Amino acid sequence: MMAGAAMPRFRLVELTAGDPVAEFVKDVTSGLTAEPKHLSCRYFYDSEGSRLFAAICELPEYYLTRAETEILERHARDIASLFQGDVTVIELGSGNAVKTRLLLEALLSPHPTLSPQGRGLGEGGRRVRYVPIDICRPVMEESAADLLQRFPLLEIVAVAAEYHEGLRHLRSECDRPRLILWLGSSIGNFTRAEATTFLRRIQGTMTPLDRMLVGVDLRKDRAALEAAYDDAAGVTAAFNLNLLTRINHELNGNFDLSAFQHRAIYNQDLGRIEMYLVSTRVQSVTIGRIGLTVRFAAGETIHTENSYKYTPAEIHAVAAAAGLQDQCFWQDAAGRYNLHLLTTRTDSVKT
Ligand code: AVJ
């Protein structure tokens, strides 16, 4: 029988959690009536926000994506060679999965240590299943179509879900060793305590054969960090302001976008970039769908995002608290960004 002939190469699993509009209403209401005001960065990613984020990744100031790609280009084969046979690659927050392509390519390319019986499967003598987990279904479907075309033997199970529901699916993907990807400095949106809790939940699903690859942006000088989040072309400003556009469109708001400014500051004590929208004058904003009027003082802020930066020691500490240990880590040539390969600690394996 031909490998893969009996199974469809693409499946989509949708795990929706409640009513997304109701969630948005609830979060906007609580965030804009709070003191100080805040909005959640998870609402950045409507189709316009996803487009702007992709543009951010190309900016000269936003080094994170390039640094991570550089590391993956250099080390994808080393990572692939850690796995002997069939493997499932699970990606949390896959986005457009460009970087993942490098890893899939390495996993599917000829592998010197595999026996000749392997031929007839992937070129590399193994089957690879890719399981992207992302809230943005259209982007995921588009990148899946591209990957299926590039890699004729790849199987894809796309999971349209938030991280938390996605984690439940993680437990059911357990027939082979797994490589779990959490790339792009996504960990940065979590506080260090939240990151620990989240990693601990993943660790709870891991066997000693599984590996987790986490991309982490490093603490560095203020100027480089603030420029990465406040670029000269104003793309990050547009990305931040798009939150207000979304409220205007989806919740019938009347935010005057010309009366808010983007601000990104590095809070060195907490080791995080903080993004704000700053009201340039006294103003009132009405959000029709909620029946809410929000007053702003001149200079008043809405806190929209935190992006945590780490030292290698801080990464180690968070991983250790989650029951994970560094098998190894790689850094880009300029020393701005780390990719950590984590394993479940043998002393914390659950039986
Ligand atoms: C997608 C969370 C990794 O924090 O660097 C980029 C989001 N915000 N520019 C980051 C973001 C402003 C990004 N993450």
C-alpha cells in the first residue's frame, strides 16, 4: 500500500470557545472602565491586524523575526536529527508558518542515520504530521495549502482554537514523538508567572521523547528595544491604533484615531516593553453597541500590550519551575534572541 494513500492529508479541527463578540464586548467594557485603562493584545489580530503584524516582521527595527529565522536556518538540521522516526510537529500560534517550513524541510529531507527500509515514506524515511494551532483560521488554511503543495508526503491536522483549547487537543496527538513549537517570542505576551503556568501545562502532556522549541527575545539596551516597538515608518503605531478601529467597526465606537498616539517604553525593572495608546486631549468616546461612554484626560493612556524580555538565566528559571530543562539553546550571531530546546525533566515525569 502506498504510504499516506488511505488517509486524507488535510483535516481541520475547530474548537470554538463561546461567542467571540460577547467576549470582545466583555473585555472592552472591563478594560476601558478600569483604572488605569487597558485592552488585551489578543484583539490585535483581525485580518488588518494580522496584515500589519506581518509587515512589522519585515521592518528593519523589528529584529526578532529575522534573528529567529537565522537560528532556524542554521540549526534546523540539528533539530531534525534529534528525532529518529515518525514525528508530529505541533505549533502554538502558527501564524503564517514561514519559519516552520525550514523545520519541516529538515525533518523530511534525507537523514543519514535512517535505514533503507525508510524509503517510500518521506524522503527522509519518516512520516511527518504538522499540527498548527491558531485562532486565525484563514491564515492557517492558506499556509496549510502551501505546505501540502511543497511537501507531498506531509500530513496536516489544523486546529482552529485559542491556546487553551488547543492544549486539550495536544493530549490527543500522542501516537509519536512530538516537537512542540512556540516561536516568535509569543511567550513575551505572558507575565513570567503566566508563562510558567502555561509551560507547566504543556510539560504535563510531554513524554521523555517529546521536545519543545521556544523562541525568546532577550533583554538588551533600551534604544534597540524601543525602536523595535516604535518604528520610523509607523507600522507598529498603525498596528496599535487598529485596536480602536476594530472597536469602531465591530462595536459601533466613535474613537477619533487622530486624537490617540502610539507609545512604546521599555520598563527595565520588569524587563518588558509596554505599549500604550495615549489620548492627546480631553475627550469622550462612545461605544454604541455597549452603550458605554468613556472619558479620557489629556495624556491618559490605554495599556495595550506587554512584551517580556528575558536573560538566559530567567528563561532557565521559568523552564525549571515548569518542570522543563534546557537540552540546548542557540543564539543569533548578534546575540539578540534565543531559541531553547526543552525536554521534560526526568525527575518530574508523571507515570
Ligand atoms: C507577537 C507578541 C511576539 O511582542 O514582539 C510586535 C507582538 N507587538 N510589535 C511582540 C508585537 C508590537 C509581538 N509578539
